[in-house]
Amino acid sequence: MPSRQLIVIVGPTAVGKTAAAISIAGKLKTEIISADSRQFFRELNMGTAKPSPEELKKITHHFINNKSIYEDYDAGQYGREALALIDKLFQQHHRLVMVGGSGLYIKAALEGFDEMPQVNPLLRVEILKNYQAQGLAWLQQQVQEADPDFYKSVDQQNPQRLMRALELLQTTHQPLKKLHKKKKTEHSFEIIKIGLNLPREMLYQRINSRMDAMIASGLFEEARQLYPFRNLNALQTVGYREIFDFMDGLYGYDEAVRLLKRNSRRYAKRQLTWFERDKEITWFESEPELVKWLELRIPDKP
């Protein structure tokens, strides 16, 4: 068995992944690699549920606040950077913790991607114009018809992801899974995958409560500051898009709050659909249960 181990903690939004990762990393005296595609951006705070400043001081985190919303950043880039960092950190630690809910980014880091094909800039402009003219429903239909399997697992409310997918689908004329490496990347370390989940009603209650807390902490105010940049790719995400539409007068405040909660719940469901396909993940419903299992799984107690 390899002496070095990467403990990967996954699960839906609001399930408690951050707390579990910090607890385990603290006991192992190691560092955390974030795999949350929204926490990269330093301008986004309230709507991304980043670890608190106190938590970030307690345990060293990587890939949080390391990018600007003005930068283009995708799973392939993250995968290469994360793997390089993991190799570097293993020179200092025997164990590392990766945590996040972005399944595609975790897959990119652990399995790798083939090089993405070059997309004709004119095609990119054409897709963007069609989306702006015909809306999200058009974009969803295009991706669903071209790659039904991918559409089931993607965040269907995220136009950034859908436009990028459509670019690749229209460039390659083949399902996106064929862009993944045919052979998994071989690693010199062991990967231990752990999933956190809760009964659906309990999870949905936590999602609703967390959204109430985000709003009370200033989510609408943060979105107002970001409104001039609402067309940037990084802001095409649940938690901001609903408020931008409210600010555009498409619906009232109460409806915006309802949509924030509903779309967050739908996002959690899509996350679970993705992760449940990975049979290497061992699932738990509580942090103590997870830690107890991990104590038996690795040679030294976490």
C-alpha cells in the first residue's frame, strides 16, 4: 500500500463537507485542497459558502480566492494545477485532504483530461449570441439533444457550463465523455474517497437555512456590487443569477428568495447524481461516523 494518501471528501452543497475536512485535516496536521469551482474567485464570497477567515487561518487551504472573476478557468486547468500541487505537498505530508462538490473538477484532478480541442472563436460568438437572443431554454435543449448523458449530470441552470459544452460538442461532434482520458492517470499515492449525505428532507432544510443566513449576511448587497459584471462567466451560477434577474425587474424579492432556495436544492440533486455514479466512494451521514471509519482505514489515527 502506498505510504501517501489523498482523502477526498465529496457531497452536495450544505451537507457539512467543509467542517469535516477541517476536522480531519486538523487531526492529521495536514493541508486542504479545495475542489469547489465557485470558491476559486476572490470577488465572490457570500454566495459561495467559503470557509470563514477563522477556518482559513486554522488550516492551510489551497484553491480558494486564487482567481479573479475576470479570468477564464476550467476543469482541465484546475486538474493540472491541483495534481502539481498535490505532488509538491506530498513532499511535506504523508496525507492530504481534498474537499468539494464540483465533481468534474475532482475528476480532472484524479483522472485527467485529454487536451481540449481548439474552438473556433466565431463559433463561440455565435453560441453566445444565440443564448442571449433565445435564452437558457434554447441552450439547455441544444446540449440535451447533442449529449443526453452529459446533460443529466451538468448544472442545467449554469449557462457558462452549457455554452462551453456546446462549443466542444459542435467542434468534436462526439459525446464529451470521449474527451476524458481512456486510461485513468496512475498515481504514486492512494486515493480514499468519502461521501457525506443526509436524508433528503434534512438536506433541503439545511440548504434553505443556509440561504437564509447568506441573505442575512449580505448576499443581495454583494450581488448589487457585482451587477455590472453579471455577464462574466464566473457569475453565471446559482446564488447570483437569481438576484441579477430580480434587479432586472423580472420578478419580486420574495420570488428571488424562493428561486435561490429552489435552484440550490436542484443543484444539490445534480451533485448527488454525479457522485453516486462513482462506486469508489464510501458514504456517511455524519462527521463522527466518517472519522471513526477513517481511523480504522488508515494506519495512524486522523
